Amino acid sequence: MALNLQDIPRVKTISKQDFLTQYFKPQKPVVIERFIEDWPAYTKWNLEYIKSVAGDITVPLYDDRPVDYKEGFNEPHAKMKMADYVDLLKREPTKYRIFLWNILKEVPQLQNDFSFPDFGLRLMKGLPMLFFGGRDSYTFMHYDIDLANIFHFHFEGKKQIILFDQKQNDYLYKIPHSLITREDIDFNNPDFEKWPMLKKAQGFKTELNHGEVLYMPEGYWHYMRYITPGFSMSLRAIARNPKNFGKAVYNLLVMRNYDNAMRRLKGQQWIDWKNEQAIVRTHQKNGIT
């Protein structure tokens, strides 16, 4: 048995008005296949190019280890020179990923390789972020703290994507006071005996190839697995739905600080309690004792 996932719609290209009408307003995901072929990045951006322009920069690395109470919010697990990291990606599978790497801050010249597309939303131009991963590395199922509208541009290789909207929260074993589901769920091959409510979740799936753009609506859960080594860039626009904007403010100002304070106060006991509550609350909401 597999997750209940439908294919994300695909278009070759799209006008601003069609995007707003067909996808943004109803908050539906879409893959745009041939939207950035006029960008220099479309032909230039690959792992070797990134190595040539950023090889001497030390980058933060993350893997799939469970959250530890000693670690702060989004604290890296290791660091490495970009040149060494690219060599690692090409040499062998690795769990190490680069997460939320601000290219404007680190390598300003990369900004010359792309432009900010007009989708009818005001993109946050100071926050273009790069994400890198090796073969079979993946992110935990999560949603972004600011519940932004996200445009995810993929470069080199192939990437698996699974999405759920916020209406599926009751089935995903969400960790309280957090933005992730249980970290021991393998969304690529879920164990429905251990996680029975996943059978009720309805989501979306696709595979991204070089140059394709995925639009993820506000607050969408996303799981991403690198089928081959590669990298992506995300551009984001602030949440427009008042409810989602309010959640974003709460997450940034209250939830994150509360969770960090409880980690310091309770230590691993806090992490263990949250993991247990993810199961208890999910099953209670669905009538399982």
C-alpha cells in the first residue's frame, strides 16, 4: 500500500494571470517546466559551476539525525568547504544537505544568473535560498515557519517531492510546538501498521528535473528526496491569507522561542514528550485509543 498521492499538475509555461487564477487563488501546487530557459542559470548552474565560484566558502551541513535538545533551531550538524562538499556529492551517497543557504550574502555574483519572475506576488528579494543534497538524502516532512508561498527552482539531477496541505494535519503525526512530523516516518515507504492514520492523508507528488519550477502554496507540508545529487533555489512571497500570516507571526515570535526555552529547561524529556504527543494527539483526533 502506498500513500494517497495525486500527481502535481504540470504546464510548459504560464502567464501571470493564469497562475494567479488557476493556482495561487485556489492554493494548488503546480510544476512549470520551461519557465527559466532564458536565465543564464539554466545553462550555467551545475555542481561544478557552484564549486568554481564558491569552493572556498565554508557551508553548514545537515543530515537526518533526530532532533537533539542541545541543538538550537536549525543548528547545523557539520561544516565543510563547498569544494569538498561538491566532491563528496559526486563521489558517494551522503546524508549531508545544505539548507537555507543565502546566495546573495555568500556569493553575490550568482544573482547575475537569474531574475525575479513576475508571478503577481511580491517576492522577498533578500531571501533567495539554495538547498543541496546527495543521492537518497532527504528532508523530514515539514512546513516552513513563515508559511510563505514558495517557488522552488531545481538544478541538476532529479528530486522527489511529496506535498500535503494543512487540512491533512490530523493524519500526519505532527510534533506539537514544531514544524515537523515524527522523524521516524519514512514518507518514501511508510509503515501503515505503525502509522495507520497516514492512510487517510491525501497529498501530491512529483519529480523535479533540471530547470523546472515547483509552486508550493502557503503552509504546505513538503518532503524532498534527492534521487541524484543536485540543488535547488527557493524564492518566497509572504503569506497573503490572514490566518496563515497570523500563524507565521506566532511561529516566529512565540512558538520558536517557547520551544527553545523548553529544550533548555526540560532537555531530552521535552523532545521525548513531544514525540509521544504526536502519536497520542493524532490517534485521539481520529478515535483511536
